[in-house]
Amino acid sequence: MIIPRPWWEARIADLWKRRSILWLTGVRRAGKTILCQSIENVHYFDCELPSVRREMEDQEMFLKSHRGQVLALDEIHRLDDPALLLKIAADHFPETHIIATGSSTLGASSKFRDTLAGRKAELYLTPLCEADSNFPHWGDRMRRLLHGGLPALFLSDIRDEKDYSEWIEAFWARDILELFRLERRASFLKFAEMLFAQSGGRLNASVFASSCGVSRPTIMNYLAILEATHLVYVVRPYHTRDVKEIVSTPCVYAFDTGFVAWAQGLHEVPAKEKGLLWEHLVLNEIAALRQTSNIHNWRDKQGHEIDFVIMSSDTTPIAIEVKWDADAFEVQGLRAFRALHPGNLNLVVSANIEHPFQKTMGGFLVTFCPLSALGDYIL
């Protein structure tokens, strides 16, 4: 079964109005290939195939032969110099629309010697979000939390732990070894699995370094690679360096709930984990809608917290609290946050409400909204 993703297709069309080159990124099996192939009138090229790579050896001739067409260059990092082909296309063949895919961000490895700044648009394809709700089983929220949002894993009738283990092995072999040339496979994968198991927690690099048998700088390098390849979100503290605020120690979230459940050995979603996994789903939605990793949290030294903080169009901070049950929201954290960071938009994203409503709590106007309505407030 193929999950149609018309919302993403529309975003691609909009981005092509601004740039002729589009870099589509996202983790392995997020659906990049299917999305590329679904574009109207597209000419699809799988750069993993030797015959395709040979066809592109003369880059100028390749582009001349496809002038004015819509091209999908899948797994473009398999080329010897992928950035050069895209640069030539942007500068000399602007009438040709190209969508190029890869698992990591441009410039994340030495494979890309030019980041194409000013020449391309970027789109990060997240695991399944609310805009992808036009398919069976979406109403089963527990399925989404437990299976995760990679289309094939979500749709699988049988949740097999081996599928997640094999995905991790493929990630190491095809994304890490080929792009970053890392050694110490066991230490790197142990670090990734530990992050997944403790997802949503605060990073203590020294503890991870000791557990993985590497240095603290190595752990920070591993973290940068995992962030660049979209395997984790590093949610850093929002602050103005007020003495009351925590200004360091980010929280690290796994990219997908299915891998959190896999790392924790979950076969069902226990009540105590619903809130944390729901938090991951809200983070995924913010990333899909805003197309940014510039997402923060907030905490002060008295223990008050705000789950996520993003900037509004008028540059004031939007406070987002995440609750599985809307009745569990308490206003103390919001009051402490707004005392230091004034702003008007205070959101509580809850799993047990269907329609937005507002309520005054502790002198603050709070908007309660379902995940499906989040975009109405943060875009």
C-alpha cells in the first residue's frame, strides 16, 4: 500500500516557484522515493544504479538532454560530485526543475563540496504527520505511537523488532559509513540506541562517553552527525541569560516514536509513556509545519518548564505545552516563563480534544488545541 502525500506535493510545487533546485531530505524509508515518483511529469533517476551514474558523468550534456523537464535525482550523494551537477543546473538550466534526495543535510559531509547557498530550496520530509492522514489506521493513535511514522513500518500488520534493528544497520552502512567514514561502529550505535531509550531527556555527554567507551568530544561529534542526518532533534534551551534560567544542557529526542518504543522494548504503550510519546508526535508536527530544527524548550532553576518554544511572526516566543490529557495542564510553568518572556500565544496541545478552545488560567489566555489544528497557530 502506498500512502498518498498530496500536502507534501503541494509544498514541492510552491518551493519550485522560488528555486529551480529542491533538496529533499529525511531519514531512510521516510517516503522520499515514492514522493518523487508521484510528482506529475517527473523523470526519475535512481543514482544508486551504475548505468544512471554513467549517464550523468558528462553533467552538462545530461542537463542539456533534459532541458526544461522535471527531474528527480534520488540518492544523489552516490555521484562523485553531486553538488557540482546541481550548481550547473541552477546557474545554467534554471528552466529545469530538479528535486534531489538524500538522508542528510547538504554540507553534512565532505561529499558535498558546495552547499548551494542561495541556489536551492530545502524540504525536510518528516515521518507521518497530520497532513498525511488520508489513509487507513490513522485514527488508531496507539498504532502511530508504537509503530512510528515511517510508512512501511506504520502500515505493517505485524510489528517486528527485527525491522527496526535492520533499519539501524542500514543507516550505519549506507548513511554513516559512506558519508562520514566513521569507525567504532559499536560505540556509535550504542550511543544512538541509548539516546532513543532515554529520548526526551537531558543530555549528559560525560555519562554517555563513559558508557560508550569514547571521549566527550567524540560523543559531541556523534551527536552532531545524528542531528545532521535527522536521527535526533536537539532541543536547546531558550533563554536571555537571566540568572533564573537554565542556559545549557539540551534535551535530545529520537526522530520517531517507533524507534523509542523499540529501544525501550515496548510491545504496547503503557499509560506512563503516553505523554512522552505524544510529546514526540507534537515535535514531529512542529518540524513538518515550520521546516526548522530551531525549536527550543525552557526551564528555570526552580523546576518550572515549557515543553517547546518557537518564535512567532512578531518575534515574540510561542509557548507550547504538551499534554496527553488537557486536564493535566497546570499554569505555574507558563506564569514563570511569561514573567521573563512576554507574549500572547500560549498553546496546550492535547490528545483528548477535537476542537480548539480558549480558557483564562492564572491571568493568561491559554489556547487548547488538537494536533490537527496546530498549524493554524504556529504558521
